[in-house]
Amino acid sequence: MIMKKRWQRLAQAGIAAGALSLSTLANAADTIKVGVLHSLSGTMAISESTLKDTVLMLVEEQNKKGGLLGKKLEPVVVDPASNWPLFAEKARELISKEKVDVIFGCWTSVSRKSVLPVVEELNGLLFYPVQYEGEESSRNVFYTGAAPNQQAIPAVDYLIDDLGAERFVLAGTDYVYPRTTNKILEAYLKSKGVADEDIMINYTPFGHSDWQSIVSRIKEFGSQGKKTAVVSTINGDANVPFYKELGNQGIDAADIPVVAFSVGEQELSGIDTGPLVGHLAAWNYFQSVYTDENNSFIQQWHDYIGDDQRVTNDPMEATYIGFNMWAKAVEKAKSTDTDKVADAMIGITTANLTGGTAVMNKNHHLSKPVLIGEIQDDGQFAVVWQTDALVAGDAWSDFLPGSKDLIADWTKPVNCGNYNSKTKTCGGQAAQ
């Protein structure tokens, strides 16, 4: 009798546990989880925390429209704290534990490189919203920032063709994005006839603050009788003391212009931009661009954040484009399944904020306009140059010997992110 009652209790417990499990699964399936993987502390928080708020704003807006596939979106925010190995841990947590359907995140290439093997192993989906060095294309990543041919190369062409630059300082933070980008730029400059002695390369660590001697060297390098320009891949909060020191040493944009790839409205909002007027940045978007789409986005941002002094910037637009494309792909695929969404993403279009249309190409990179802006005394940029048409992002540089024969194409029959067009072989990740 005792044994019978014991089995009855076990059976009841099993039924209850099963019901709880089904209930948990049902609750989990009630929402579509959106992972947010941006540094909210540490050296990159100056740039990344704004992107966290951007994703939350877009999630809120999508939920007001009814969500996706009849479900509400649920954001899951983590802080990898500008710690590159922690990015991988947090990505694993988001996919394995939190069961997110997509991740919007990373800023630096070293953080993306940390996350890449995790999303490939677990078949997650990452939207990466910042300009980068190229030399990569993963089936599990969509790159909505600029590749070098959509930022670095056009910026150097502008310095040479429009400003008459003959000497170049390539100044960057010491990690993969500046080093690879500068390797591409050094090869490109030499292909344009620039001599070795007319190229100065300098790297500094993240968070570098003492710029006096480096800026003095730049000033000396630029005093040799040839028009000199600085190409800056300095990242994060190190930009604030760098630009302050330029002002302190009286480096005028008319004499030695600086064009930056990682400085936008957000980074300038913390410093006196008066001495920096005339220095440049190359992006695919500026807040100052006047279009109906951009005006609406700026107003939405100010309303959401509750502060009409908060600026917008290029990685925010890239996040906006990526989020809207992902939402369209989910609806097109009628699923949040990674493989189905990845297939649906190819060819997806959405309005950008500069008055055109963003297109997702077969290599998981966008077609985008390229703009060069000049710093104004209010911390905004006046557009001084832009491409006539959209530029398709190139995953592999034509100026690196090991890359010039490589293409990325995530459609059949190639289905490879690292395909050698000469040997007809896939050298990297390939679709199964």
C-alpha cells in the first residue's frame, strides 16, 4: 500500500513537472528575445552605451506596431564591460541560457572576433553595426557598418584629390581594426605613389591619455614642406585627450587635417570643438543630413531618451538599418530560425537615414553612401563630400595580396564567406 502511494506521488510529481516544463516552454515561446551585447562600462562605454539605448528604442517601437509574428519582442541586456573575452562569455550566455533569437552588439573588432566563434558554434545571429577592417564574412554575422572601401579608401582619396595631401600619419589604437585597416591603407597609398618616408604609423593602447609627445611628432612630421594629413583609427575615450592635445598644440585643420573613422557626434559631445573646426570624419551618416527619415529618427531618439541635446551618429543608423532588415527578414521567413532568417536577409532593402535605400548583399555587407564631414563649432559635421551612388561593401580588400582573389557569397552554389575565385575553393566557413 505504501509502495502504491509512493508511485502515485511520483506520477503526480512527474505530471506537475511536465506541466511546468510545458508552461515554461510556452512562456519562452511567447516572446522573441533580442540580445543586446554592448559595453556599458569601461573604455568603450562612451560609444557603446548609446547603441544599447538605440536597440531598446527600436524594440519599443516594434512592439507598438504589434511585435513580430504575433509576439512581443523582449530585450535581454548584458554588459561585457569593454572586456574582450567577456564578450564571448556574454554571447554564450545570451544564446545558450537566455535563448535569444538575435544579438545586436559589439563595437571593436576584437570584441567581434571574440564573439564570432561562439555565434558560429551555437548558430546564433549577430548584427554588427560599426565600421571595421573587412577580411571576414560569416554566415552568422551581418555587417551593417562600413567596410574599408566604404570609408577608409574614399577618405584617403579625398585627402589626396581634394586637399592635396602628400604625407600621411596613420594613427590608431593598438588592436585588429586599426592595424588591418592601416595595412590596407599603406598598400593603397604606395599604389598611389606615396613613398615610405612619407608614411608615419603610430599605435597607442586603449584609453591612452598622454598625447603630448605623439602630437609633437605629428607636428614635426607635418613641417617638412609637404601637405600632411592624419588618418585616425583611434577608438573609444582616448579620442577626447587626443583632440584636446591637437588644440593645445595649435594644429589647425588648414595645415594638418585629421580625418577620423571612429569619431562621430557622440565622441565630440564631451569636448570643446572650437579648436577642432575643419577637421574631418568619414562615415555613411551624419546627424546634420536633412531628410524626412532622419528628422523623424532624431525626434524619436529625443523623445525616447528624454533629452533633446543627445546626438545621433553613424553606428546608430547602422543599428537602425540592421534592426529593420532583421524584422523584415523574420516576417519574410515567418520564423526566427537563424538559417531561415539568414537566407531571407539576402536582398532585403530598407530606407537609410540619408535619403536612400540600404541593400543587404550576398556577402552580408550593405550597399551604402560614403560621406565626409567637417567638424563645426557646435559638435556637428557639415558634409563636404559624398559619393554619387551607393557603394557595395567589399568583405575582402583588393589591396592585400592574400585577399584580392577572395569573395564572399552566401548564396548557392558558392555558399562561402572565403571563396577563392581562382582556385574555386572555399577556405573558411561554408554553409552545409
